[in-house]
Amino acid sequence: MADRTPAELERENAYLKLRLAQLESDNLDISAENGRLREERERLHARRTARAPNPLGSGQ
């Protein structure tokens, strides 16, 4: 790696800080979506178990 000027290092540092902020924001978004999907799955699973088949409801 060649020696870089202070200005180049400052630009790279600014870019890396911006990229880190973007990735942290993406991580938060994904974590929130994961939580929403988990809640939805639990809600759907609870609904499925709450609707147990009724043996008298089959038209017999």
C-alpha cells in the first residue's frame, strides 16, 4: 500500500464513517423487520392452534 496524503486519508475516513452509519441503519431496519415477522408468525401460529377442529362441525 502506497503512502497516502492526509487529505486522502481524511476522505477515506469520511467515506468509511458514512458507510458505517448506513450499515448500522440497515441493521436496525432488518432487526425491526425480523421482530415484526416473528410477531406475525407467533400471531398466525396462535390463531391456528386456537382453531382446533370441531368434531361436531363436519356436518355429521
